[in-house]
Amino acid sequence: MSIRFQADNDLNSLIVRATLRFEPAIDFRTAHSAGLDGLPDGAVLERAAQEGRILVTHDKRTMPGHMASLVRRGLTSPGVLVVIPQYVALARVAETLVLIWADNRPGDWINVIAKVPF
């Protein structure tokens, strides 16, 4: 299985576009295209997990708690990548996401929350 990404509602949409500009083959859905508009963060994380997608977010404040709750319930997440600071250079974020995708080791990200860019 290859790495696929899911943007949450708060992720700057330019990050998705920049990533796809670097590598059009990446499966990276926006929150809107996935029908996540208006869903609470915990539900967004759970939906991404059900669909086998790493969630990409700016939410460093509440997402770790949602991830902990998901794991406590015995569920597994393909991972969460937190883009901080929120106004970091788009190219750096896109390049990092492309590297994660190209490395294609989804098992390395299970139940992990990591800061992007590295």
C-alpha cells in the first residue's frame, strides 16, 4: 500500500496544491473533496484512519489528544503530520511530503504524530 494524504479543514490549501505540483502522482485529498467540511477534528482523524490516509494538519493543540483517544479505543491511525509553524515556506512543506511519499514506508508512520517540515 502506498502513502496517501488527507488534509484537514484547517490545512492551508496551498500546501496541497504545492505538493501536487511537485509530484502529481501523490494521492492527497483536500478536506472539501473528502466531504470533511464542518466535521469535528476527532471525526476527521477517524475518517482518515478508516481510509488509510495520513492526516496533514496545522492543529498541534488538539490533534495529539484526538490521536491518543483513537489509540486508547484500540484503533490505528496511519499517522498525523503537523505542519508548523503555520506560515512556513510552502516549498519546504511540499518537499517534505513528497519525500515521505517517495520513501513509501507507511508502517513507519502508524500511530505517529510528526512535525513537518523536518
